[in-house]
Amino acid sequence: MRTLVPVLQHRVWGGQYLAQVFPDAQAKPPVGEAWLLSDHPTARTLDEQGRALSEMVPDRPWFPVLIKILHAVTDLSVQVHPNDEQAKAIGDLGKTEGWLILSATPGARICYGHHAQSPEQLREAAASGTLDTWLRYTEVSAGQYFPVPAGTVHALGGGIVALEVQQASDTTYRLYDYHRKDTNGELRALHVDEGIAVTAFPQPPLPEQGARVPHDGLIEYENHAYYGVATADVDGAFTHAAVPDRLLCVVLLDGEVAPTSFPRRPTPFQTWVFEEGEAVSLRGTGRVAIVQIPLH
């Protein structure tokens, strides 16, 4: 088992919350993202002994999953990510991701998809400054989960804290950004042509958000070739068997839960990754996310 040290990321849409949660991590405010688990060349999280994650997956260019906490004070840019095949040309992975909404202010919403029927229709809307009228928005609340396949036009809205699990890619194409300026006073760059080229038509439907019934102590949100995402409510002791050909990562979401071998009190969003073949044994009271990470 390894305990990971987070890396904070400055974002124009962020705030002070994550800097307060992680007072030892350095970042220029405002802070929008805490990278809890990453081996992407953009930013690598090390364990407490200074070891990188890459040695846990020696047959891959880098660790295949990136896990973040996002804190949006204002709306993120409307964006889209390529799939694996499309990202190959720029030396990156594709980016399929998923959001678990941890908290949301009343009326907080996300952008999830668009109504355009063709790339030409979306391109004309971008050129005329009306692209925002083609976007699909929905209000969200804590506990909801949204899978975001590559090619989905999307954006978190202001007032949301979310756990994001994604392929380990940092390729983002901005389609629309509310005419927002960066810290130098310049309009932030858009990538309309690149973004539309990787956008799916039609867009995936909004996922249904019915009640989820725990199975074997877990609420499972999705499980596919890129990763698996589940949560568990822990009251006392909890175990999760090792999964063949996958590593297990545990993120503390609420309360005080830690691996039984962890020697101290856990801090918010503390993150552990378990070695291949190592089962998860937890103690405490609270809620955790358990992420399955493919080895091959």
C-alpha cells in the first residue's frame, strides 16, 4: 500500500477550498483541482517515500488513470476530449471520465451534451457566437454520478465539488468559455476546430439517476476497460478482495476511514493505492471511493 501526496492546480474557475483542505500543498490561488493520483507528465503525485506510480505499471508509458477533486466556484469552460485513437497523434491517451458529485449549491448545474445534428451545425453556431444555445444543461445534487465518454461536450458548473476519475490524459479542447479572460487579461484560447473534430454526433443521453442499491457493500457506478468506480459506507471494518489484473485505489470522501495498517488519523481526501494482488482492509466510520485501475 502507498499513501499519495496530492498536487494542487491553479485554475481561473477555482477558489480557496482546496488550498484549505491541503494546506501543505503549494499552488497559486485560485485552486480548482487537487490531483490525488497521477503519473501523467503534466503533474505526478508521489508516495510518501518519493516513489512515482509508473513502477506499478511497467508495461505502460504512464499510470493509466488520473483521480482529482474539482472545486468550481464559477463555470468551467465547455470542452470535449478525444478518444484513444484520436489522441495518438499528439502522444496522449484519450479521455473518458466520470464525475461523482460530492456537493452542489442549490441550482448548480452541469453541461452534458449538445443538440446539434452535425459538425457543420455546431461549427456555424460557434462562428455566429450562438454555440451556448445548442448546449444541454441539467441541475445536479450530491450523490449523482455522470459518466462522460470521450467525445461528449461537457462542463462542470459553479458551486460544485466533484470527484473525477479519468483516463490519464491532459488533452482538453475548449469550445466555449463565456468570453472569460486569463490572468494576463487575454481571452482564453478556444479550440473549436480541434474540438468539433473529436465531438460525437449524436451526443450520449443524460444518464438516469435512480436509487442505487449496494451490492457486497459497494455502490458501483461504472466498470469498464478504463477503470471502475464505486463507493462504500464504512462503519467499523470493511474489506475488498484484490481484483485480478487491476490495482485498487481508495479515496476518503467523508468521515474518518483508513487502511488498517495506516498509522495515523486520515485527512480529508486522503488517497491510498494498493499493490497488485493486495486486498483492501479498512477501519473507521465514513465513506470512501474505491477505484479499480487496469494493469494492462
